[in-house]
Amino acid sequence: MSASLNIDMPSDLFYIINYASKLVIALIGLTFSFIIIFTIVTNRQCHTVSNLLTCNTCIAATIHLILALIASIAGVGKAWAWDTPYCIARGYTFVAVIETFCYSYSMQALSRMFFAIFHKYKHLLHWRIHFIMIIFNWFIGFLVPTLPLVFIHGSFGLEVESRGCVLTSKAFSAAIFCATASFSVPLSLVIVVYGIIFYNVRQSTRRVMPFVSNNNISSTKNNAKRELKIVQQLVIQSGCLSCGGIFYLINILWHKLSDIPLPKPMYLIGFSFMTNMISLMTVFQFFMNRNVKEIVVPHICKRFQVRKNTRTDMATFYTQRMMPRLNETIIA
């Protein structure tokens, strides 16, 4: 590491704070991801094609968050300078899993479109089609970063400024290609698909509105709620996907368009913000999945209620049984 680079580098405290917060956020995301997967696998009523795609998303998130945990532990220690072959492999896997995670939301959106609009085509609703979608999802996820790995030398490796094994934002062609493929393409696909679903729901509601009687008002309200839910999911998923890569994109464009060196803290911020958004999207995935939430939340509430009742019974026993005996002993 050169002397000039050493002077410009942030302090160790900066890395400790950032990687410690990243570790906590990754643990939160892993907890929700494991809860979702375990609940879907162990409860037969959750065995649907929609939840199959949810598990696919959570598996991609789990792999990414485990890599983030490893990076966080190494980043605050002294052994953050990885061996080159291992670092390249870890950086490649890191990007490939992000690709897979982002495209998994596109697969979920396509599945919703199959059920909402193309439900007449029964073959689109089968498990086999959704397994093919998952295979294609992982194939695309690992194909995209393979291209810069093979054809652009030095794109993957240790980025000293972030203390991480990443696709460095200094390699403009590789970084802009993967950023576009990772965030822009799946984001555009999610927006287009949800836009089509929302448009068709609105059109079907307008067609039936002139014929709606008082008895069917509740059905109209249900359609309105479904429209609102579609918009809510679109806003959440689009917002998280776009925010996840915004700082990394800023770093890429800064290197290309500005003669002023990029501030060193921006490297780690761009590297960590993607993990934060993936963890946040996993939490949203839990609360947006009604099947999983209806199983897990009552179970947790029941456990807390049992503990509360146990403590109450112990306090009652102590008050009614032990206190009189203690008083008798004191009097005696």
C-alpha cells in the first residue's frame, strides 16, 4: 500500500463502526430469511408456487448475507488482505448472488402476472414452469459476472479502500455492465410487469363497475385493496432495488466523469449499502407474505404469553404460599 494511499485512508474506527453495523444488519436479515425458509418448508399449507419463489429469493439472500458476515468479521480484523485467488472467487460469488437475488424478484413478478392475467394458460401455473424459472434465475445470476471475470482483467479482487473482495468500481466497463444487469434490468422488468398487472386489474374493475349491485360492493372493495397491495409491493421492491445500487453507481460514474479522486469512505459505503438493502428486502418479504406471517406471529405471541403466565403463576405462588410462611417464621 502506498504512502499517499495510507494518508487518505479512513481510520480503523471508521471500518470498525461500518463493518459492525453491517454485521448486525446481516444477522437480522439472516434471521428473517431462515424463519421464512423454515416456515415454508415445515408447513404444508405454505407449499405453493408463490412460496417456492419466495424460498428461492431467501436462499440467494442467505448466501449473500453469509458472505457479508465473513467480510464484516475480516474487515474489523487484521487479516482483511485476502489471498488473490480466494478473494477473486469471493468477489465473483458476491456479485453473482446479488444478480440472482435481484432477478428473483423479477421471477416473482412474472409468476404474479401468470396468475393474475394468464390464468387461462394452465401450463404457466404448474410447478414445472416455476422450477424452470428458478434454474434460469440462477443461470443468469452466475452468467453475468462471468463475462467481466473472463474478458476484463483485474475487475474482481481486493479493493483496499473498502477492505472487501468485490467487483471494483474502478473498472468502469465491468462495473457499469454488472450494475446495469444487476439493478437496472430487473428493476425495469419489475416495474413493467407490475404495471401490466395493475393496468389489467384497473380495467377489469372498470368493466364490472356499471353492473355492480349493492350486494357486490364488498367484492369491489376487495379489488381496490388488491390494487393498493400491488402498488405497495411495486413501490417497496422498486425502491429497495434502486437504492441498493445507487451509491455503487455514483462511485462508477465519479471515476469516469470526474478528475477529483473519489472520497475513500464512499468505497465502503457503496459496498455495504447493497447488503443493507438486501437485508431490508428480506424483512419486507416476511411481512408481505401473509401465509408465513399468520403462522409465525401467533406462535411468537403464544410463546411470550406462556412465559408471562409462568412468571405470573410464580409471583402468585410466592405471594400466597411463601409470604405467609415467611411472616410466621419471623413472628416465631
